[in-house]
Amino acid sequence: MSTTKKPVILAFTDVESTGLDPFLHDPWEIAVVLRVDGQDDEEHVFRIEPDLTNADPEALRINRYHDRTADPDWVWDDRETAARHLHILLDGAVLVGSNPAFDAEMLTHLLGRYFDQPRPWHYRTLDIVTLAAGSLYGRAAERARRGVGAWFPRITAVLGWPWRSYDVSRLVEVDPPAPEVGHTALPDARWVRDVWDRITVPGAPLAATDEQLAVMAGDALARLNGGQL
């Protein structure tokens, strides 16, 4: 009986679409930063021409659809070829994203045109915003057990509600994509990867000393309160 361990495959993913409803709207730009144990990260971008009949104008404004696709160097990929490539890339992978449930639904409707199994990835997707917030609360729990200050309310105040992805990213000291490239699939997928690494790789700020985390939380609280702690 073979005991060969399957490699861990992470797919840091971002999908730009014509709206938020997977039944009405289409993904038109998909980026995957694929990480397989022991190998360098691979970057893949797919551009699939959408049906704009039911497109949400606000979504197109936010992801700059018309400006970007008007570039003379813009080239659309063949839909079926892109879908088949994506299916192979994501087979057995864990999707990691900012709201990966949305990405998964958009991809499911795309792949469902060509495959009986349109969800080849692992059933549990991972959200970096939830992961980052959990890491912050985990550090608060450590300090509470050691009797170091009232960290839970401080973390709650810093995070706010509902959690905003870019704010949480800054709290773990990862700059979000710049405005001119935000809501562009590849920069966003790279950002997802960077937040993941910041939290999970040894040496991340969440493994910082009490003093370092105090400075981080204090600065964030000051910004939240207009400079007043």
C-alpha cells in the first residue's frame, strides 16, 4: 500500500467579474498564484470575454473594465481553453483568497459549462481576512493568559465591524494593492499570498513581542480615534 504523501497545493486566487451574482454575472479576469510544496510559485492570469447584458455598472467602474480592456495590447483568451487550464491548475488545491467563497462560486459557474465536476479544489476555502483577524485574537488570548493587559477589547476596537480587508491587512503590516492596481486580478492574488505568508511564516509580526504588538495596536487605535488614544 502506497504511503506517498500528497503535496500541499495552495491557490492564491482573485476573480474580477461583471457583478456579484454568479447566476447573472461573468468572471472576466482570473489570477492564480499557485504554490506547490518545494516549488517556486507560479503565476497564471486568464482573460475571458464576458456577456455584458446583465453587467453591474458599478462593478465595471470599480474594476476598471472598460479602461483596461480598451488597451490595444489587451487579448482575450479562448473561454474553453482557459476553463480547462484552470480546472487542471485547481485540481486538489486549497483556494485562498479575500472572500474566496465568491471566487469559488464564479469559478464554479464558469467550469460548469465544461465539466461534470466544476469544483475540483478542496472543499474548504481559506479567507485571509478571517485568518488575520483570528491571528490577532490569538495573540490577545496569549496575553490574557499571561495577565498582560486588556488585549481583547483593544483588538476588537482596532478591527472594527464588519472587518474591512484592507484595514485588517494593514494591521498585520501588509500594504494592500495601490489604488491604481487594486481590483486587478494578479496584484490582488499576490496580495492574498503576501498576507498569508505574513501570518503563517515564522518571523511574522504576529509572532512579535508584547511591546511590538502594543505599538501596532496603539497606532491603529490612534488612527481610529483621530489621533487620540
